[in-house]
Amino acid sequence: MTVLVTGFGPFGTEVVNPSGQVAESLAGTELSGERVEGVVLPVSTGRVATLVVEALERFRPRLVLTLGLAAGRSAPALERVAINVRDFPIPDVDGEQPGGGPVVESGPDAYLTDLPIKAVLGAWIDQQIPGYISNTAGTYLCNQVFYLASHHGRIHRTRVGLIHLPSTPEAAAVSHRSGERPVPTMDLGLLERAVRLAVQVSLRHEGTDIGLPAGSLC
């Protein structure tokens, strides 16, 4: 069986994208007895739909973990829900900027993650890795890929989730503009540890998620 980890390439002012770096680093490794395939996707709304389906058909993964960069967040965020909306705050790398259309025509409004996100969060806490559960994956490419993988993964009963990663010091330094406040960062090695652990917990966890309180007031 296979695990598919996807990340993204550069976009906008983000010349270095840690999500793509982690996906590349994990490609060809083995976690909990499963081979990991890593795919770096372009930040292109027109191209990812085909690429996600092709990856699912090629690898037939047991688990798909999509990764994305969320510069400004202070720690890895386990996303709870993918919504059927493309409403881009900035253009993608092809200059496209949808203003509110669906990811999949006639698709459901949303998909909840298949991953045991609270069990993953508990494992992070045990390993002293900061992180949290997020209730918004945004409306940009990260959400689009999360939704696409969830939608098409239903065919093969593939489990799907998304983790948003903060910037690394390298990525933040490259994209930082003079006069702006630097964004929070985490070391790339620590981000990779968090992703590895998320995959391992998701592969071995059975049944319902644990009852760890991790909600938000707003």
C-alpha cells in the first residue's frame, strides 16, 4: 500500500514553499510499513484538478496527506474541513483568480477530514511539537486540493487530510519585505517530523478519534 503526500511549489511572493520541500523529502521513504510517494503541485487552479486525479489513479494510496503553506501561522495546523469554494485572494501562478465558483460542480458543500486529527495533535503534544486544529482551510489552492482529493478519494475509500505549515526561517527571509514585520517560523526539520508523525498516527489509528478538547470559540 502507498501513502501520498502532496505539497506546492512557489507562488506569489513565496519563492520557497516548505510544503513542497517536505513532500519531496518524504518521497521514497517508508513510514509504518507503507511507501511514501511525494508530489509537488503547481499553484494552478486549472492544472491541479487533473494532476490530483492522475496521482490518485497512479498510486491508489491508502492515505493522502495534502500540505500547504500558510505564512503567518505560528505552527502546523490540522484542517478539519474542505469546502466547495474557489475564492482566491490573489491570482495563481497562471494569473487565474476565481471569485467564488465551486471546486467541483454539483459536489457536496464540504468534506470533513478522514484523519484522526485529535489523535495526531495528541501525538504532537507528546513529542513537544506545537500545533493546533483549524476550522478553516481558506479558499485558495490548499483548500481546492484538499476538496479534490476528498471528493475523488471516495472512489477508492482513501483517507484524506490537510496540514497547513508555517514558514521556515529560509522561506520567511526570502519573501520578507523591508519594513514588514517578520512572520512566525518553524524549522523545516521540525515540520517534517510533524508530518511524519501525522502519517504514522493516521495509519495506525482505528475507530473514532480521541476526545481531546481542541475546538475554538470563534
